[in-house]
Amino acid sequence: MAAVSTPHVLLGLLAGGSRHGYELKRAHDERLPRARPLAFGQVYATLGRLERDGLVAAAGQDRVAGPDRTAYALTDQGRDTLDQWLTTVEPPMPYVASTLFAKVVVALLVADVDRARSYLIAQRAAHAARLRELTAVKADTAATLSDVVAADFAIAHLDADLRWLQTTLGRVADWHREVHP
Amino acid sequence: MTQLQARGVVRAYGPTPALRGVTLDVAEGEIVAVTGPSGCGKSTLLHCLSGILRPDAGEVTWGGHRIDTWSEAARSRLRRTEFGVLFQFGQLVAELTAAENVALPLLLAGTGRREARTAALTWLERFGVIEVADVRPGEMSGGQQQRCATARALVTEPRVLFADEPTGALDTLTGEQVLTQLVRLAREQRTTVVLVTHEPRIAAYADREIVLRDGLVDHTGLGLDVPLAGGAR
């Protein structure tokens, strides 16, 4: 799956009005609760690049018990870039680019059926445990819809992996014979 | 504390074995998913545990009582009073309204009409289908029917709920809403749940997964006919 485009996400978070880097980091982590939290350094580095490219502009400074904080606002060009990103459909992945898949292939190439199967069994257990954790997040009465929608996304992908792991376990002996005739 | 137990349960349909010696324990208040591929014996196990079927061999105990030796009438009474049973298709009585369907187990257990209706309305409310209280199943959506069936299975506040693919006929979102509410209410009441499903994402609602394969508990947790090393399938 393509990595999250942090510059576009930050442009989106600025669409509602200007914000400081700190506010942007908090808004990011709140809105994308199951994404990797953004590091402050990454926020400021990204803002620097967006400003250089004319997509955001400094919109004043203030000081609250600390150093000056620069607020950033979306420029017209930034708004166009954001609109364009939002209307572009993500290409469905035409190839399998997962470590999961690569590891099973390599295990089968360099080792035997048992090795590949052991890996699949261990991986299945790990996936099932994670699926249970995410389901508990959703079932919690305190869960917000943001939490639920984010967990849904992860669950749907884990579920697909689990089905693949299960099917591959059923095929692994025949597959090994094909790879090592 | 162990509430439900199977010891070496065997059951066949004519010459075809369905269960070949299943042994398991379910603790009070536990939510257990029974999973495995089609034909592995999941539903037969649920029927044996709930007393719908009698095993050919082995023992089923509930709360320390061996129930597989009980008469049909005694097992039927147990299902009315202590157990709740829920299937993939709600099995609502077509001629009765939602409220009448949900009140039915209470009426059969001797509860007065007014009290039974009040309880039925409370449970329909909990499952978000109070608006169909006076509607017959034929005029409800599949999701509304399954919510009513779930309310009916829980209205007697059973000690154990047996659910066989309860969301199998529903779309993902509706199925999840029904299951989330079922699990939440079961936990509140400390109702034990035995949930049969072949879906990993449904099994993930349970505290524990028991995988069956070819009529036995599969301790590898795979439920697949995985060949032994080098062996032909």
C-alpha cells in the first residue's frame, strides 16, 4: 500500500484555517488515530518544503510562554494542489508488494515446507491476536467513530491477509513441489 | 469457573461422522468462538452442547449436571429457561409481531402477558428496533429480523447463549452492529456465549477461539487439512 502523503494531509488540515506546527501535529494524531504519530521535526520539515513550493505561507506569529510560533495558512496554489489530490483515484496495487508474501516465497525457496508452514502458522496467530485487539477497540463503548473507522480499515486488511494465510497453508505442499520439482 | 463441558463427544449422521471425540471447557461469562472450515462439525457441536442433539458417545455437562442423559422434555425445558439459541436466519414466527415474537419465550416460561410485553419492548429498544414492535417479520428488513431474533434469544436473560452464524445473512455493517450489541449485553449480564462462525473477523469478538477440524478440536488452531511434512494431501 502507498505510504500516507504527509504533505497532502497537512494541506488538508490547514484547509479550515491557519495553524501552528504544534496544532497540526495534534490534529494529525487525533484525526488519523491509528496512523503512525507525526514527529514534530517531520511537521516543521514538511511545512518548510510546502512554504518553499508556495503551497503554504506564514500567517503571523505569536508567543505563548515560550518561543515564537509561526502559524501557516494554505495559499491558493496549495488549495489547488489539495483539490487535485482529493480528486485523484489511488491506483489499486497491480503487484504484491508485501513482506508477508516475500517471506513465504523466500522460506519456500531456501528451506522446506515445514519452515514455510511454521512461518505461516506463527503469522496467522499474530494476525488473529491483532484482529482481536482492534475489535476490542471498536467494541469499547467509549470508542469514537474516528476510532471505529480507523480500526475498520486495519481489520479489513488483516482479514484479507488472514484468508490468504489460511488458503496458502492449504496449498504450501503442492507449491513446494512446483518450486522444487 | 467451568460452566459447560464436553468430554469425548461423538456424533454421526448415519454412516457419516460429524464429531469424533470433542473435549472442551467453557467458563462462566466467557465468549467462545467455534470456528473451522465447512463440514468440520461446528454446528453439530453447538447442537450437542445446547441439548438439541444427543451425542452418540461422550458427555455434556452444564453447571456440573450431565445433561446428555436427560430426557428430550428436560433438555427442552433447559433450553427455555437457562439457554438462548440463535441461528443464521432469525426463525421468527411469521404470524406474530416483533414484540409478540420476543415475548414468546417469557410466555412459555409462565410470565404474565403484560410483563412479557414490557420486557419485549425493553429488549427491542436495546437492539434499536422498537419502531417495528408491532410489525410482522415479512415486513421487516433482514437486519431488523435478526435484531428481533437476538432480542428474543436474550429476553429470558439466559445463562448461556448459543449462536450459529448469527450474522451470516447480514451485510458487514449490519452484522457488526448486531454482534457488537449482542457481545456488549452478554458481557453486562455475564451470559456465556458459544458463537459458531467461519469468519475470522467475527471470531475476533470472542475471548477465545476453538478451531475444529474433521470433527475434532484442532490444537494447531488452523482448522485446515494441513498435510504432514512431505506427505501427499
